[in-house]
Amino acid sequence: MAVTDDRVPAGSSPTGEAGYGPAALAAAEGLAPESSQLGDVWRRFRHNRLALVGMGVVAVEVLAAALAPLITFSNPTTNNTTLGPTGPSLTHWFGTDLLGRDIYARVVYGARVSLKVGILALVIALVIGLVVGALAGFYGGVLDGLLMRITDVFLAFPYIVAAIVLIVVIGRGLNTVILVLGLLGWMPFARLFRSSILQIKELEYIEAARAVGCSDARIIVRHMLPNAIQPVVVYGTIFVGTAVLSEAALSFLGVGALEPTPAWGLMVAQGKSFMSTIPGMLFFPGAAIFLTVMAFVFMGDGLRDALDPKLR
Amino acid sequence: MGGYILRRALLVIPVVVGAVTLLFAAFLVTGDPVETIAGGQRAVSATTRAQIIHKYGLDEPSYVRYGRYIGRLVRGDLGDSYKQGRSVNDILRQDAPASLRLAIWAIILEILIGIAAGVIAAVRRYSFLDALTTVSTTMVVAIPVFVLGYLFQYVFGILPNKQNLGSWARFPVQGIGPNHWFLFIPLGNQWKFLLFPALTLASVSTAVVARMTRSTMLEVMKADYMRTAAAKGLTKNAIILKHGLKNAMIPVVTLIGLDLATLIGSAVITETVFNWPGMGSEIARAAVSLDAPVVLGLTTLLVVAYVVINLLVDLSYAFFDPRIRYGGAEAR
């Protein structure tokens, strides 16, 4: 996912238009043999085994989320109270929960919930972070000082505790979790983008863009963003994993997703009473969280090494 | 230096005031506290409603309530719980020792295990132990704290029972147990109740400390003074411990201080998983039951503690690393 999202100017023409479309995709898939920057990144990424494993797990999960109705055999929210909680069996691979719902189906559908939370929270955090970082880095001065102090205040809250407070205020539910994770997660994006902008602000091509009369917004979006985005892409990949983890923790504590949403954290909380008799009820969704988070962390690490080989 | 300390310390005030104001404003707009206080009954009678409103001063304009809250806060009064029929100060007196004891042991484990693993991984780079450290630190960061807690409970609490192992192998996995302490040192078999909650709480930070120690150790081992130490004939252990570790510790010490936010967040989850009667599980419970004064009071306290410790860590840079100067413009 993040590889094609990556806006590294891959052999881009002077207008900056070409290079993101089919050509970049082709390079990413190794179809274009000529050396482009994106192709180099992909070549380095490909040699990192852990990163490939991470990308594989994420790909499997995206597929599972997309094809959930095709690869499961029962509805994740249909109760079967005559059945009740059971261990793994041939009809119910991961067993059934307290209400007789198929845990395998709930884990597969849970991928939809987790990916939705991770990606939407990323979008919110990214938008706020990039705007704050751009304003602070580009204009500097008093605005910079003010925005960075606000960033400090937000960083002063212990994350989970702040999320709990905000969710209680706004009202429980999955949408609230997405909003809160975005609202509490933008600070590193702002800092990363700000420092990238500070580095490239004085370079010639920015001066050239200004000389030909580009507006501030155009300079930031068309000239600075593509060249300052690398650390943001790396952190963004890891952010999705962190968001999945935080959503699971909040759902586990009872302030996240609500019944009957098949959220992994909620399933762990429900499984804890059956830990001694049916441990799978807790550990199947637990393993799903673990694999997802690890996949995104591996992918982020791989991207960092591939984008900037000097950092290794 | 003195000017820097003063400016840095003054910065704490807006952060704390901002945090308290945000928290208070948040709870001002949350639902109808009368129903929460009355215990969620459908219809609260008019007389009960009036009594509750009078007792908690809910009919006053919000700025008066805010002023009152700040006034009481300054005098160290955190208000009354909506649900528990006692003051937040009472709750705090009961919860804080349990939380502090758990946190102290988590930090001790984090330092011992994290630094040891990091040093071994760096000294024996690319060995099996190094790979093991890298893989296990990644896994620990990715495994949810609550799943790790239940894993400990299952392996050390439930499985030994199922296998009929002797009492030596069985760990109690819920609650604080006999609660016998000398200050923060567990007495009798208290340590059996403490071990796994502390390990769970320490897990994420231990991984971070181990990675940080490994990379700074690798950095330090390339330094000239390490070669000098080897050239003058010191033993390998002396070089690593006296010259290497001492210099590698600067960023690690900082990290341990700054990592407090992770610890506080993990504490909420860990204490819930193990039914540990501390501030973290109290906040989680109060949040679910909408007990605003408890959440507000305990969160405020945590934010203040966090900000103050961050300040101390920032200032300690200068003492650990004399190369750092706090000039006028360069300071942040």
C-alpha cells in the first residue's frame, strides 16, 4: 500500500505531472528496468525479508477484509444462543463465543474494523499534522512558536488516558475512536513535516518557484510536499499499526467499539471469562491484533531503510 | 543555565493550566451528571434532582464552577466522586500506593532487562543473542499489553493448575493479594502477585530501552576513547562497562524519563487485566461509569506528574552531557 502511495518524484517531468501514474506503478512492480528513484526504493525494499513478510501479511488482511463474505461460513453478528460458547471444531474453526457466534467469522470481519480505524485515523492525523507542520515550517516566527507550543500541550497528555477522557466526552463508538486517534496522533506528523520544510525551504528550486510567481499554497503542495514526504510515509505506515493497537486497547477497556461490532479488542474482553476452558476465544483475536501491528511495523522499518539507506 | 531553568519551568504552567481547562471543559459538556449520580434510574424524582444539583453545585454558571474547581485544586481538594460516595482524595490515598509500587518495579525490571539485553546485543553483534533481542523487542512492541497479560495468566496461572503442578509453579493472577509491603519491597509471598503485573507493565518500555541501549552502545564502541582503553590494556569487561556503558547511558536515561507516558498508558490496561487496585484501573472503571470527578482528578494528577518529570529529564541533560549548552535562541 504505502509503496504506491509514496510520492517520491519518480523520474518526474519538469511539470511534475507525470511519474506518479502508470509509470510509477510499473516501476514499483519491477516492469520498468530503467533506474527510477521509486524503482530503487522498491529494489531495496524487496531485499528486506521482514518488510516483505509484513507486506504479505497486510496484503492477506486487505484481501480477507475485502472478501470476508466469501471466505467465512456464517454471519459474524448472528447469535446462536442454543450453541453457546464452544471450542474449535470442524464447523467452527476457531470455536464460538458466549452468544454462539462463529469466532473465525468475527476475526475475519474484524480485519475490516481494524483496517478502517487505522486508515481513517491516519487520514485525520495526516491532514492536521501536514497543515500544522506546513504553517509552522513555512511561515516561521510567532506562528511557528505558537503552533509548536500547542503541539507540546498535546504531547503532554498520556495517550491512552487522554483518549479515554475524549471518548467519554464525545460518546462511545467506533467513529469516536477514529476521530480521537486522529486528534491525538497528528503531532509527530507536524514535527516531521516542519523539520523537512525547514531543510528545503532555502533551496534553489523553491526560490525559483517563488520567482516565477507561485503562490505559497502551490509551493507547499506542489514543490515541498513531494520532497519532504519520505519520513512522513515511514511514520504513517507505523502509525496505522499503532492505531490498530490503540483501538484494540480502547475496545478492550470498554470505551471503543460497541457490541455487536466484531472488533478484536472487544472479543478479547469477552473471551477473558472463558480463558481456562476455551482459551481460543481470547487468543485468536489477540493473535490477529499482534500480527497486524507487527506487519505494519516491519513494513515501516523496511520503508525507512529503503527510502534512506544512509540511516541503516 | 539559571535563566534556562527558569524559562523551562515557567513553560510548565501554561501546559498544566491548559490541560486542566481542557479536561474541565470536556466534562462540562458531558451528558447529565444528575442521572449518573442517581445511579442510572429511569426517572429521577424532582426532590432528588434538586438535592443532587445543590450538593454538587451543578446549577451555577460554568465559569463559577470552573473557578471553584481551580480553587479547590490549588488547595489539593480533588472533589467528590459521583458514584462511590467518597472523595477523590480518599480514592487516591487508597490507589496511589498500589500504582506506585507496581510502577517502581516495572521501571526496575525495565532498566535491568532492557540495558542488559541491549549491551549483550551490541557486544555480540549479529550473534544469535543479537537476533533474539531484535526479534523479541519487535514482538513485544506489537503484542497488545492486555494480550501479553492474559498470556502470562494462562501460562503461569491456569496451565500449572491444569497440569496439577505443585504450588511452587502456580502464580496467582488476579488482584494484589495480601498487600504486605515494606515501603515498596514485597514481603512474604507478595512477590508472586507482583511479578507478572510488573513484567507486563514493563514490557513495551523494556523493548524500547533495549533497542536504544543497543544502538547507542554500537555508536559508542566506535569512539576513539574505546580504542584508547583497549590499547592501554584494560580487560574487555572493564572497557564495556566503565567506558562504553557509562557513555551510552545518556540517551537511555532520557528515554526512561520520557517513556513515562507509555508507562502510564500501559498501567491503565495492565491494572485492569490483573485487577490491580491502582489509579489506572480506577480511571478505566470511572470512565466507563461516567464518574467525571474521578477521571478528571486522577488524570489531572497524572498530567502534572508527567509534565514535571519531563522538566526534570530535560534539565538533567545538562548534567549528564556537559557538551549541551542552553543558549538564548538555540534553547528549543
